[in-house]
Amino acid sequence: MDFNYSPEQQQFRDALRRFIDKDYTFEHRNKIVRSEQGVSDEAWATLAELGMTALPVPEAQGGFNGSAVDMMVVMQELGRGIVVEPYFATVFGAQFLKLAGGHDDLLEQLAGGGLKLAVALGEQQARHELSDVATTAKQDGDGFVLNGKKTVVIHGAQADRLIVSARSSGGQRDAQGISLFVVPADAAGITRRDYRTIDCQRAADISFDNVRVPASALLGQAGAGWDILDAAADYGATLLCAEAVGAMDALNAATLEYLKTRQQFGVPIGKFQVLQHRMAEMFMQAEQARSMATLAAVKVASADANERRRNVSAAKARVGQALKYVGQQAVQLHGGMGVTNELPAAHHFKRLTMIEQTLGDTDYHLARFAAQPDFRKAA
């Protein structure tokens, strides 16, 4: 397999890196984080101008039809720059629209940067089980009425539309009976409680109180949304793996620079062999994570759902192990400075911690990997 980026991918990477290095510096990011909205309209417009919002959208809707490998290039740079804009939430939501079909107008708006999405899947009782859905969708005439609550919806308060999972039939934990809807974020009956998460991103708890939506809001078929949800969640997990790789790269670079400049006993602490060994292991962990993230990006579009699940869960689990090691070692090697908000290292570590908990942690994906039909045969 050729692991080198194509010229087009390099152009996307370089353009995004220049923007982050010049106009989205750590200091500028912190100003955005401290703002009331927690995101920057100006930065979002620049991302759209650079073609980032159009990248995953099909050509027929004004996009570049980028693959998960193309998206991996972008997500690595966003991870490196610890960007807090609602890009992941939007492209994650776009995947639901692409898989379901029938919402070309929304994809066209998204490609031009005129639409932000958020994906409301998680519920308080569910932890990582996306099939555990207590929010209900009851048919009412030609439409549906939604009732329930979604928790920790990433950039839920900044979104124009919400992708919502709701149960229209079956038991609370059944995969069958789940319906998916695209709902205006300002629809009557929706209440959003916005807050900052530990990684300085934004999330919201969203309540649905007799929210009425037309039949056209339905993604796919009523009660048959699980396959779309499962495939889109794997796509989202793949993007998070790529973002984690970018964050680990930045964390390793910052730690190495610190070891070269921090002195003890008259010499840089990077001269101490035991710290060199730890630094080497951090780089090895990041490279293994990169390999698995690349595998997930290649396999997430597989027509074989079992193969997709197996490879994505293997990647998310391995990346989860790596980010924990790299993050903890980086903080320790930085000493007390490693946990202060004055250094980017602390923010990278916090973002990695949140990535580990989003769309399934390491333990969840190890169990999911082992539960795949071919696991025992392969063993």
C-alpha cells in the first residue's frame, strides 16, 4: 500500500496548516474558547473558503467527493492545531445525509459553508451503546412527534440542523425500530443547554418536548435507521482516530522540544537515556496509531459491514491505547507545566481524553471487535 499523500491531498494539508499556523495560533484559539459562542464565524468561513466543508460532499451537490482517506488528512491537521470549530460535528452529520439520500439541498448548503450540523445520538443511560434509545418518535398524521433528551451533543448549540435518533418501535435497546431525523435546531419544543467541555470544545444537552417534524425529515425508512447509524458512527470514529494522530504528533513534537531546552544539572534533560527511551516509545505508539487509523480510513467504506466494524473497532481501540500513553507521558515529561493551560500540551492531552470517550472508548471497541463473527475463526 502506498502511504504517501497524493498531490491534491498535500495541497489540502498545506493550505490548512498555513491557516492554522498563521491565523489560528494557540493564543487566537484561546480567545475563541473564551468567547461567548466558543467558536469563530470567521474561522468557519475560512475553512469553507479552503474547501474543507465541500471535501466530503458528493460532486453532484457541489463538493469534491472526498474519501475517508482524504478526510484523514484534514482531521490530522485539525488535531495538530486543536481547532475548536464545529467541523467534525458537521461532516459527521453529513455522512448520515449521504448514506440516507434525499437531502441534496442540505448537502449543497453544507458544501458552501452555509450549514452546520450536529449529531444527537447519546443518552444519559446509554453510555456507548447507540442502540439504547429512549427518545421516542410517534407518527402523527403525515409527520412525527419527538420526545426525549440527548446528552453531550458535540456543538449542538452551534448547529443549524440536528441529526436525531429516536425510537419508533421495539424495545429500548433493540437495534430495530430506530428512526433517524434531520431537525431544525430552532424547531418549537427544542431546548438546548450549551456548555464547554474539558477540551474547550462546546457541547449541549438537548431536550425534545413534542417536537413535530414532517415526514420529509426522516432519513431512510422509519424504524430501519440502525444500519445508517452504525455505518455513520464508524465513519465518525475513523475521523476521530485521524484527529488523535494529529494531536499525538503535535504532543510528541512539543515534548521533544521541551526535553531539548529544559535543563537539569547543567544539561538538557533530553540527554538522560531513560527519557530518550520514553520519548522513543511515544513515537512508536503514535506510528502504530497512524497505521491503524489509515487502515480504518481505507476499510470504513467496505461493503462488508463486518469487515468495516472489525477494522474500525481495532483502530479505535489501538488509537485509544496509544493516546493514553502518549498523553500521560507527555504531561509527566513536561513536569508541573504539563497540566497548565498556558501550554498547548495540556490542551492536546484534554482533547485526546475526549476523543477516547467519544463514539466508544477502548474497552467498548475491544469488546465489539471480539464480538464480530470472524473473530473466533481468525483466532
